[in-house]
Amino acid sequence: MCVRCKVWQVDERRGYFFVNASSFVAVVGDASLGVARRRGERGRRTVVMKEEETAWTYVFDLDGTLYPIANGYERACRTRVFEFMVKHCPGVETVEEARSVWSGAFRRYNQTLRALRSLGFDGFDEEEYWAYTRSDAKEALAPVESTRAFVESLRGKKYVFTNCHEKQAKEALVALGLSDCFDGVFGAGDMGAVCKPEPAAFDALFSRFDVRDPSRCVFFEDSLKNLRTANRSFDMVTVLIASDTLTEEIDARAASRRLNAAADAADDDDDDPTAFVDAIVRGGELTIESFSRASFKPTERAVEACADALRGASCT
Ligand SMILES: [Mg+2]
């Protein structure tokens, strides 16, 4: 058998093999090698699973996922957004006004640039906006070896999926010492007119990197909104990095309920807003150790998808 292939549960007595859930299978020696079959099917003789067909794909958000939101960089970027608005958005005179204008629009669009455009602020250059608001990654971010170890422990394609522009995202990855860990970075410039959590942004990601089966993708995120789309629209495995982002979103959800805001009320279909996620990493930092202590579940498929990281935890 090819060392790059794996065999699951061969039952020679019955002449069947059984393939684990959601895997693609092929029959050794059969001309149909590589042809996908649906989960639960049986076949004769030995079964192999080609690695490239069964591997997991890992998708990472940037801010609050590949570095802790508590380090203050994202908050500093937000402050610079308000300064930028005072300078470039007519009618916005103070940072406090900017914060007030921004908060409602951001909650709706989940990306500041889109929020500002939606408010009719279009008299500034996008490159200038990104360069100003994300200007000091080198000073604010530093390599975190434990996060790098987690990312490196996972075998499979890895992508960064962020509402930040990809140019500044790549600069941040350099500062974090992670620039060589990923197979691609997909950011605001790539997404064009859409952004997370819109399903169209996910479709664009999958199309760019030829991801054919989103249910074999694990999505690491600190925003529940983005994870909700990943779960509901694409059946991705979802890992929540619980931090102040979650607290903010839950507070905003509660405020929205109080105000009976129709736009957000549509998302409030369960009492526990985190009930759908496959794993919750506490402490705001994604490491082998924090993932191994992931609370609430993790679900069976989250364990399978991140088995390499969990093996690393058991060895330490
Ligand atoms: Mg984030």
C-alpha cells in the first residue's frame, strides 16, 4: 500500500471495508481509483483513501485568532479608524462621534471600510485607509511560538481569511513570525464588495483556493458571527477563540434584543449563541495546550480534524 494512503476498518470475513464518516474512497487496483463515493458506502477488497482527498483544510481568521485580542493591537487599529474618520468623513468632528457612528454600522457589516462606504463616506482612498489604520504591526505584534507550534502541528492546507486587506494581513503575519505557515492569505481586497460573515465571501475563498468540500474545513475564529455562517451555510468545523470579541458580540446581541432590532434579531434563534460551535478555546490564545483544553465539546469531528495538535499536547 502506498504510504500516503490510509486504510480504515477492513472486514475481510465479510469481504467488505468500511470507511469512516465523510471520507472519499477508492478501490485498490480498480481503474476507478480516485473516484469519490459517498459516506457509508461499501466496496470489495482493500480500500485506500488518497491523502489529498481526505485531508482537512484549516482556515484561520487573523485578528483575535492568530494573536490574542487582549494584546491591544486590534483596539489601537480601531482608535486609528476613529481618527481617520474625523479627518476624512464629513460631519464627523470628534473621536467620540466617530465611535458612535461606527458602532452601529460595524455591527451590521462586520468590516469598517464597508461600514463607512454604506454610510456614504467615499471621499477617501482605500489604500490610504488601510495603510493608516493598520500601520504599526511591526511595533505591536511579536512572534508567539506556542501559536506557531499549533499551526505547524496541523497537516493540510492552511489559509488566512480576514476582513483586513491582504497586504496589511501579510505584514501582520511577518510580525507574528507566521508568514511561512500558510498556503494563502485571502483578505478584503480579494473579497471585493463582500466580507465575512457573508456567505459570498466564503464562496470566494473556496473558489480562490479550490476548496471543494467545505465540510472538511476547520475554521478558527474569534467572531461568532463569522462562525455562524461557516456552520450554517457550509457545515465547516467551527472553533471559537473565546475572548473580549465574544463578550462584545454577546453584549451587542443583548442590546439588540432590548431594542428589538430586526436585523440582528434574525440571528437570535437559540438561547446559547455558542451552541453550534464544535470547540471553544478559552483564554483568547490559540495554542496546542489551549486547544487540548477546549471546553464545551469538542465534537468528534473537531477532535479528528485536529488530532495532530492533540497528539502534540499528549506528548508535552
Ligand atoms: Mg477576528
